[in-house]
Amino acid sequence: MIYSVLGKKTGNFTDKKTGENITFAKLYVTFPDDTVEGECVEAVSVNPDRAKEISVGDKVRFDRNQYGKVICVELV
């Protein structure tokens, strides 16, 4: 499925249990869905380094593992 990138967010925080600095990135995307009038939206967690290569307005495709976690992001 092809998703349209509407926005992206990157940031970091300190894990309260371990004290480790965690860096994160989210892509905010839309996609067509037959069960929805209009388009669906989703916030997708991605690798922060990969998010740097993606711009708002890009079209992307995701590969997910058996748990639904994104393991690959491809520009379309």
C-alpha cells in the first residue's frame, strides 16, 4: 500500500528506568481505505536516520514484521 506523508516528528527522551537517551521518529501518513469515507490516517514509528531522508509530501511504502512494526520504508 502506498502512503502519503503529511508530517513528521523527531525527538529524544531519557528512559526513566535505564537512563538511556532514546531517539525516535514518527511519520504521519494518509492512505485510502474502503471502509472509510475519505482517507485513513496513521502515525508510524520509523528509524530516525531513515526519517531524515523522507520529506513531507513524499509517497512511501512500508514493510512490517508479523507484529506490525515497520522494518523498512521505501520511497515510491
